[in-house]
Amino acid sequence: MTYVSQAGTYVSIGACRRLAETTAVAGTVLALAGVVESIVRAVGADVNAQFVPVLCLLALATTLPLALLRPTAAAVAVVAASVVSLVFFHGLAVAGGCAVLIVLFRLGRIGALGLALPFLVLALVHPAGVGAVLLASLAPAAALAGIARQAQGEALVHRAARQAVAGTLLEHTARGERARIARELHDVVAHHISMIAVQAETARLTVPGMPAAGAQRLSEIGDTARAGLTEMRRLLGVLREDTSDVAELHPQPGLQQLNELLDEARDMSGAATRLIVAGAPVPLDPGVELAAYRILQEALTNARRHAAGAAVDVELHYTADALRLRIRDNGPGLPSSAPIGGHGLTGMRERAVAVGGRLRTGDAVGGFLVEATLPVATA
């Protein structure tokens, strides 16, 4: 079992072993004290010598299990020996009474109250002396205190476990977000900054007759862009220091990977997935290409989830100023009981808007339609 301190920190296995060793030492000391007490009482009361070994054995039986046995077995053995001592010898050594209280407190279970019940019965119906009366009042209190301690320990363990799980989830979420930001910076922002540096240097070297002040300004622009790239690399290192997944370092996907995405959709759904391309493909801004890929990926995932087995048409229509995406399935469409919007549709719409485009979703004739219009270059 795992133990937790009051501050909520875990107690090591070594600490548990030290607790067991302390209990063993306490049981041994009580056993020696019980034997000595039994001999002194026998001598003082002028008890027959043949009963002295019996009293010593009873003293050992009421104390030594604390050092030798596990909590449950020790509690049963100590209580049984104490009851025998009280019934047949009308008394119990002080060390034995202390051992009873310790084992009931250490047990920490509801059963400890049952083990305390014989002392209450003896105090009421059997003339067992002051020892039975004291144990009848103290033993239930010790058992209840042990139960309360055990319940508090378990509550602290559960609280620590919940905190650990919540911390782990938060850490994984933060790491994933850092990795996503690092990918966006590396694949989109860094690309633009590097192009600024290259174009500034190219303009300075290729434009004839440029004034010295203009060339100096272009050189400063290139230097500033390169300094920005250096700072961005340092920032990427900070963002990725906790992400050991090699896949996080791969470039973001684009429309070049569209065939692989469609093949994966066919393999997973077992339905026909058709690609239709209209117009002459033109180079796209990295951010637009990433947004197009993610919208297609989410739309195919939604079709596979909500229209299993339905055929899907993926259309890419290139124009001079925009790329139009149409993803349509021949499934049952959007059920009337379905929510108006979901995280997937919201995410697609946010990606389209982020690059200056727009997205429309809704029922089509015999299915569901996702239609997005993305600019060839971001605004």
C-alpha cells in the first residue's frame, strides 16, 4: 500500500520498513516489560511458583505478536491472549494492555471494533477487574482512532493520485501545444522570414544603379531577417526541449500528401473515395496549403465517422485567385437530432478564416457537403 504524509507527499518504501521495524522494537520491549511485570507481581502476591511460567507465557502472548505477526493476525492473537488472562487470572499486565491498544489502532479497520467488543462484555458480565473496565473504554477509542487515521491516509492517497493524473494530463496537453506552435513557426513563419532575407539580398545585388542608402537599407533588412531566424531557432529549441517524439520534428503536411491521405481513407472506410482536380495547380502559401490539408483530413474523418461506408468525392478547383475545396459524401446527411456545430466543424472554419478564406457546411442532395474557399496567397 502507498502511504502519503499530511503534506501530500509520498512516503518511501524505506519509511514503511522503518515503521515496521519500530513496531517490532515496541513489541519486543513490551514483551520484556510484561515478563518482568508478571514476575514482580507473582513474587509480591506470593503466587505459587508453578504459575509463574504460565504468567510469563501469557505476558509474551499478549505482547510478542505485535513484533512477529502482521497487523490482523497480531490483533487477533493479542486480544485472544488478553481475554484469557482477564477471564482465568482476573488481570492483565500493563504492557499487555498497551499492546492491545497499539494493535487495534494499527489495524485501522472496522473489524477492530469487533475485537474491542469482548472487553466491553467482560466489564459488564465478568468480574475481571479494573483492567477489563479500562480496556472496555479505551479499546473502542483506539480502534476508532486507527480507522480515522486509515481513512485519512487513503483520502490523501486518492487526492495525490488525482493531482498526479491531472498534472500529467496538463503536461501532455502543454507539450502537444508547444509542439504544434513549434511546427507552425518552423513551417510557415520561418519560411516567410527566410524569403524576406533572400529577396532583400537579391534586390540589393541585382538592381543596377541603386542608391547607396537604398542598398544599405536592404542590407539591414536582410540582417534583421537573419537575426529574427536566429532568435526563432532559439525559441523552437525552448518549445521542443520537452518533446522527444521524432515525428514532431517532421514538416507539416501539404497537398503533396493528399494521395496518401485518400489512400488511408479508402483503407479505413472500405468505401470509394474519388479525387477530382480542376484547373491548373498553382503554388500555394504554406499556411494555405496546411489549412487545405487539415480541412480535407477533418472532412474525411467526419465522413468516415458519421456516414460509414458512404462514397466520398474530393474536389480541388484551382482559379487565378483562390482554391475551392468540396468534400461531399452520399450518406444520410446531418441528422435532425445532431448538434448544430461540433469541434471538428469549428476547427475547419477557424483554419479557413485564419488564412483569409471561408467555409460552408450543410446537407447536400443525398449527403453532406463541406465547401471551403481559400486564397492563393494569404492577405
